[in-house]
Amino acid sequence: MSAVFERRLREQRARVLIRTHGYRQRRHAHGVWLRLRRVLADAGAAYAVSEADARALVAEGHAVQPVGAELDPPKLIVTVPADRVRTMAGAAPVPIRMGGDLLAAPCLVLVPFGPAPPQSGDH
Amino acid sequence: MTFRERLFATIRAARPVLEEPGVLVVGSEVPNLLESGAASTLVVSQDLDIGVPVACHAAVKRRLPELLQYFEPSPDEPSVWTPRSPQLLEVNFVGVDASQDPAEAYVFDDDQLPLLVFGALSLIEPGAELDIEGSRIRVPRVAGLLLEKLVTDRTGEKGDRDLLVAMGLLMTAASADLDECVGAYRRLRPELRHAVRANLTLLSLIDARAGMPDPRPQRAAVAALLRRVEASAEEPR
């Protein structure tokens, strides 16, 4: 067997071991990134807001995403309809990616996607 | 020369192998070929992956001399054949073994055409036959290839590129393909289903990259598929 194949097999097996570890850890601290990504995946838009605004949204009964409390420092992540965000002058859009803007914001508002669009490949 | 022209020229040059029964085009060029008119606008990589079922290895090997005028085996990577002309893409042979566990991999050793056989490719099944300027080539069914892309663990830029292939497949998938994908997902064991969901979340957060299709407009479709697969199977606590 060539050295290249040996290396690639070794790498593939290492990735499987890491995946298995991640799977076992999924309910624990290691799984927090997946839980955060899962929440973000459902969001069509994200905004950084002040703590006062975020608390007001919670008081109005909007859903708090528990994964925010698992982070250190904790984040207040609230899911809110698009109409409500439009009334918040201080809401600053942040790109939905695991980047500095989003991760640095102590309070986040997420706007879920609307109804699923039709598949472009339907025929 | 456009990428599409290079892709078509490569298919023409590799035709003796590609038309061998059982052989499939797999990997990043499948979404390009499935676009209307094989438009080839979803470019994420500059190679053509050729899936060789291990049962077809001997037949494929017999056809290899016909490729030598256009390609030569790479001395560094025995499953890669590099083009003799810049107007062609690199060709990468991978082994397919339907009986293999999706999490495993092995080497099908051979002095002329050794193959790395990745178990995730056991999820693919032969799909449409396409006529690419006279070459009759076969691609996998979209559902299985999409699942293969989502079940495989990858890291870094290569990982992002592979997930963009999944996005390209999602863009070309019909409702029936997605139904089939969800059905196949349900048959995976829990750890592999978890890998699919984790990769979908990664795909939903990939940023745009220069020279590659922008995944952000497809985020809603990714989220919809994620919700569908989650609803399709109960996960162990």
C-alpha cells in the first residue's frame, strides 16, 4: 500500500473516532456548538440587541433559546417574528455564521425562516 | 476556455472508462452535470471523481491504456491521473463497495489502479444516464449522493467544499429526491444520522467563498431538510 493511501486511511479513521467521541458527548458540554449551530440554522436573520431590549422581548413571551445559557459568558438568545424586530430601532443585523460579530454579541435576536420555499428542482 | 468546456473535454477523454458498465461519476461534478443543460455553474473543485465499483475494477483497468494519451498516473497519489493538457481536469478514481459499512474505509490494492474505498460511497446507487456531447455517462441517484456528502466527516476548506457539493445537489434535487434522501437517512444508525444533522448545520453557516457558489441563498432549503430529517426518526437519549 502506498504511503499516501496509508496516510489517508489513518486520517479517515481519526475523523471517525472524533465523530464517535462527538456523538457520545452530544448531550454534554462538547455538544454545545452543535446546539448553537442548530438554533442558528433555523434563523433567516440575526440581530445584536441591547440587554434591555432582549429582556423586554422575553417579558413579552418570546422564546428564549436555552443554548445561550450554556455558553460562557452566557448569551441571551431570543427568537422573534420579523415584524417585531422591525420595530426595534437598536437592532443591528449580524451575519449568520460562527464569526466574531455573532459570537461577541451578548444578546441576540433570531428571526426564523418563513414557510419553506418550493424546491428549485421540482418538475 | 470555460470550466464547462474543460469538464466536457475531460469526460470525452475519459470516455472509455466512464462508459464501462457500473462506473459512475461521483463527487463535485455531479451537480454541474445535473444542472439544466449541464450548465456547470456550481464549480467547487477542479477534478472529476470516477467511482469504480470494486467488482468492475478489472474491466476498468483494461480500459486504462486508452486514457494514457490524455492523462498520466500521478507518482504521488496512485488513484489520481493528472491531465497532459491544461484544457483537461484531473481525474480521481475512488472505489465503491456496496457491502461496506458507511463509517469504514479500506484500500483495494493493485499495482496499476489502487483504490481507496470509502464506505460512505456504499450509500450511492446508480442513477440517471446522461448524454454529454455523445458520451453516455452515469451519475448516482441524487438522494444517495447527497446523503454520502452529509454523512462523511470532513474538516477545513476541503470540508466546506464538500458541503458545497451537497448544497449543489440540494439545488438540483426534486421533491422525490428529498423524500428518498429522508427515507435513506432513517435507515442509518443513530451516530450517522447525527453526522448528517451536524453537517447540515455546518452547511447552513458556511460563508460565501470567492469563485464558489454562494450557499447563503440556500439556507432556507437547508433548514427545511434539517427539520425533515429530525422529524423522520426518533433519536436515542
